[in-house]
Amino acid sequence: MEGNMDIYQISVFLENQTGKLFELTDILSRNGIDLRAINIAETSDYGILRVITQDSDKAVQVLAENGFIATKTPVLAVGVKDEPGGLTSLLHIMAEENFDVEYMYSIFGQPNGLAYMILRVNDVAAASEMLKKHNVHIADCADLGII
């Protein structure tokens, strides 16, 4: 049986203040929520934190209960060889098939020799089907340790 393919990222608006990132990670930690990936984009005034957790529903709930603005968005997690050119091969397919990547971040050092690229694309289902036709490994929840 194939694992759950739905991978969700949580985006959190953070004021650029000392201790805000600690406060958020502390809340997740105290609620038993483990991070699988983290990315932050910031300006001088605010940041957008993007995380993959092992339980996105619970993470959104506890963050909201603690005053954070958090949204859940589907993303695509794609396994590429963790070697020079692994990412280039994936991006070549995406460009050839005319799929735009809005943004991307990674999870390196997996025991299976793959790096997982977290991709935000316009249509996760269509991109997933296209990549499967090119024999690209689409990660499921089990691959990333997500409920």
C-alpha cells in the first residue's frame, strides 16, 4: 500500500524581534511536534517561516492558540540523488515540462542517499504526475517521517 502523499508546509508570519523564533520553536517542542524541514525568508521588519512538521494539523492548532498567524499549504517533496547534478536533473525536467517553481528548500542527508527538495508549485497534483512519468521519486509522508 502506498503511503500518504499529501505533504503540507506551515507558513508562519513572524515579526522580526529577538526571541520570536525561539518562542515558536519552544511552543512546538513543548507540544511534542518535531520539525522535518525549516526555511525562513526575512525583511528588516518581518519574516515568513516555512516548516514541515511531523503533524501539520496539530502544529497549526497550537501555533494559533498561542497567537501566531499560521497557514497550511500543500507542497511537493521530491527525492533527488544527493550528489552533484541531482538537483539540476530535477530542474531540467521541470523546465522542459514548463512547470514553474515558486520557491524551494531542501532536506539533505537522508539515510537512503536522497536529498528531498520541497517545492511550492502552482499545481502539486499535476507536477507530481508529470514527475512520476519521468521516474522521479515523489516522497510520501513516511519518507519524511510525517503523520
